[in-house]
Amino acid sequence: MRKELTIQTKSEKMTHGSVTSRYQVDPRGYYGEFGGAHVPECLREPVERLQTAYLEILESEDFKREFGELLHDYVGRPSPLYPARGLSEKHGCRIYLKREDLNHTGAHKINNAVGQVLLARRLGKKRIIAETGAGQHGVATATACALARMECVIYMGQTDMERQRVNVERMRMLGAEVRPVTRGKMTLKEAVDEALLDWTTRAGETYYLIGSAVGPHPYPDMVARLQSVISEEIRRQLLAREGREYPDYLIACIGGGSNAAGTIYHYLDDERVGIVLAEAGGKGPGMSAATLQEGRPGILHGTRTLVMQDERGEVVEPYSISAGLDYPGIGPLFAHLLQQRRVSTVSVTDEEAVRAAFELTQLEGIIPALESAHALGALKKLRFKPTDIAVLTVSGRGDKDLETYLGYGPE
């Protein structure tokens, strides 16, 4: 039996660091009509405990000090805000790239993984489990667990293990056990299912480290907070370069939504900033992972959000060339932002993403992850003024995707 949890913690205030937002989570764990914690009875206790404890831990001076030091000394933050002159000339505006690909482990995922491992340790957990699609969250989790000397088990679909072999070996080298998931489409959705099943059987000792802004409350809010270092840095870096803290456009790819949440976090209530989310258009309608455009309200992995589903409410298997975007849902924050018309969505096909990736390599000498290539593919679909400033988050580097890219080759 699934039961919704609606715990309000003592420390729950509608302030997020220095941010007070009408778009952020409410004390019940909802973003408008989306969110909540729809979990089986066997997960009630660990989810309640996390709801009660996470804000107090994340807002404590001890946590902030240790997290900040690790972000600086271990992850390598701040990540650069790079003025992409070739890309700017091509698209007729001033484009900056937020270089999350330069973080330790090669993506934004390490920000969240380090933060949640620190939190898990404060909760007295000894064992970490996680899901992964493209492997970057798995690598980041394995890395943070190695640093903290904690047991680590990663669930990954067999399909994704085959197309991301290098990341599988990186996880194993870091000491993680990678468990293949061989049912269904054998991609990210099934990996999440298996991780949740593991959590129900060993909840007392286990912490489930979710990699995206999805799942039952408080995960969407917690992941967004830990990734908000991205938008916090963008504000400071733009002020130094442009004399103002805000861009005209923020552009990010979106699957579950962790890099997008981090990119837009401090700008949600700033209506001067247009937010553009690039979804995986795959091979076109009916064979995509474009949940914001094709999804309908439903419950997936413990949260009410937009879900790709048929008339009977059965989850429709998504498709994307990118393992990290191949997910049939979306974080509840983004479902709410779409409903409130705070964001614009762009569907980028496989072909468009690959072409955009080669464009970046040839104009700027940067090979992006396939996920980030979808954000780059959105540029051709937007109309800019010469005075516009756009910040696009390169969420990861493309080393893991070279075999896929080589299958296409430059035009």
C-alpha cells in the first residue's frame, strides 16, 4: 500500500538560502499540484526521517563548511563561465557556457553526490545505493563513497551498461558494485525501480542517493539545493563580466532535471530571465523522452508529476540517444513551472543534438556530453537580439559518448 507523507519539519521555512520563491516547494512537499511523497508503507520511516532532518542538516554551519570546502578543494569549483565567442558569432548574441564538464568526474552530478553522502553520514548510514543512466551519477556517487569510505551499490540498466561501458568500469575501479538491471527496457526507469526495491529491504542501514530532482519529497528540493551552487556562481560571474547578475536567457537540457534545477534555482522569480529547457526529442513524437511536451499528470517513483503514459495510465517507454535523458518523467518542480508558464520547452531530436555537439567541438574545442548537446541544439530554435546574454549549462563532457559520436561523424 502506498501512503502519502505530508510532514512539516520544525526548520521548514519557505526560504532557500537567500531565496524566497513562489515557485519552490511548500511545507507539504508540493510544487503547486505536483510533488509529495507517495511511497509504500515499508519506506515510510526512512522518508519521514529524511523529511524531518534534511533542512536542519543542510542549513547547519558544520555541513555548509564541509560541503563548501569539498566543492572547492575536491570538486574544483567554481566552474568557469566561459564566453563562447565562436558560438556567439554563429547565433547572434553573447553566449556564455557554464562549464560543469570541468568538475571532478566530468559532470554536475558530483555536486549532489558529495552533498548527499555528507548528509547520509550525519544520518548514521553505512551503505549507499544509487541509480544511473548515462553513468555520470553512478561515477559521482562511487567517487563520493570512496572518499567517505562507504559501501556503494549502483543499479544500471543493461542497455545503458553496454552503451556506457567506460563509466561502468570507472565505477568498479572506484570500488562500487554495479548491478545490471535486465528487465523492461533495461534503462534508467528500471534502474530506479530496482534501487527502490533494494531500499525497501534494507532501509535501516541504507541511504538511497537519488541523482536527479525526482522522487518523493524531500529529494526534488534537496537535489535542487545541492545543485544551486551552479546558479549562485552564475550570478557572481556575470556580475564580474557584464556588470549585472542576470542573463536574458538560461538554457539547460532536462531529463529528470538536476542540472536544470541548479542552473535556474536563484532566478526562478526573476522575470527578466527567460528559462529554456531542452528535452530529448529522440526520433520524433511517440519515440522521444520529451515529458514536458508529451506527459500527463501521474505518479512515478514516489512523486506526482508529468509522466509519459498511455490512455490506461501505463508508463510509456521513452527513447533518447542520450542515456541520461531517457526517462519517462520529470521533476515536479518543472511540471509546476510549465503549468505556471515560467519556462519554455524545446524538443531536440537525436540528429539535432549530434549536429550541435559537432558544432561546439569545431567552434570552441569542447566535446559535450550527449545530454548537454540537447541544450546546444536548442540554440538554432531560438531568436536572439545582438544585445542578449544567454547562459547555457554544459552539464558534462563527452568522453563517455565518443563511440556514439563516431557513429555519426561531422557533417
